[in-house]
Amino acid sequence: MSELAIVVLGLAGCAVLVVGPILVSAWLKRRCPRVHAAATYALALAFVCLLLTSLFVIILSGAFPTEQATARVVGLILGPLIVAGFVVGRHRRALCAVARKRFALSFLPRLLAALLLGLAPMSWSQDFYSLLRWFVFGAACLVVLVAWSTRQFFWVWMFSMTALLFNPVRVLRFSHVEIWHVADFLIGGLFVVSCLFVRENVGAAPRGVDGGV
């Protein structure tokens, strides 16, 4: 491919990236004003989050040259945390009202377990993975108890298997570390999805999820 063709393709791609969102924004503003406002707000927050994260990663990497991996992880966490703090502070009343209706007490350990599982593929000391096994094991047992109390037997089985997989007493070992990476991703997603179906204040699960007829 010639240099001229590459330049033309690059310009065309830039034009699509610039003009496309403008056209979509104009269409949404005309057809769905509320969706347009929410999407604009979300994009602005995403841009600020990306900017803050990049700044923190650059600053921390320069300040701690011998701990590059740790500095990057801290930078990746600080940016979203600041944006999340801003959103919570700005909309705290609405979020509190939603939380009182939707939030269950067991959500917090499940979401923390999902976060730890998302960080697990990075390079950590053995102490981190020992704590990870204990925390995921405890969170899985908690979900088993909640699901059992609401007769959601599908989730009882799923998280019983999760507890066995991450049990800290008899540690399972695989021949390839990539298997653990896949398991961490899948189990983390399972914890997040369980928040939609397994709650203390829910008398029955959605149809087809509780393993019943």
C-alpha cells in the first residue's frame, strides 16, 4: 500500500471518528433529548476519567521509577475513584434513594471480590493471592447463604463450585497460569451478574434463573 493511500485512509478514519459522533449526537438531541443529555454527561465523565488516569500514571511512574507496575495500577485506580467521588457527591440524594430500594448488603463484598479478581492477572506477591483466595471464598459462601435463603438453587450450585475452586485450605494448581486468568475473569463477571439476581430482599428470582420449574 502506497504512502498516499495510507494518508487518505487515515484522514477518512479521522473524519468518521469526528463526524460520526456529531451526527449521532444531533440525531439523539432531536429524537431523545434525555438520552442525549445522559450520553453527553457520560462521555464528559469518561474523558475526564481518562485524562486524570493518564496524568496519575505519568506522574507516579516518574516519581517511582523502580516500581513501574505498582505505579501504573495505582494511577489506573485513582482516576476512576476521583470521578466516582465527584458523581457520588453531585448526585448523592438520588443515589441514596436508589440504594435504599435496590442495594443489598451483600453487594459490597461481591463487588470487591470482582474487583480483586480483575486485578489478579497482574503480577502480585504470593500474599495477595492468599488473601484473594480467602476473600473470594468468603464472598462465595455469603452468596450461597443468600441464594439458599431465597431458594435460588442455580446460584447455590454456581457459588458452591466457586468456593471450592478458591478454597484457601486445599489450593488448586493448574499447569498453565492462563487458566487462572480466564477463571478470574469469569468468576468476577459471575459476582457482578449475581448482584442482579441474588438479593436478600428478593422473594423469588427471575424466571429460569432459580433452577426451579
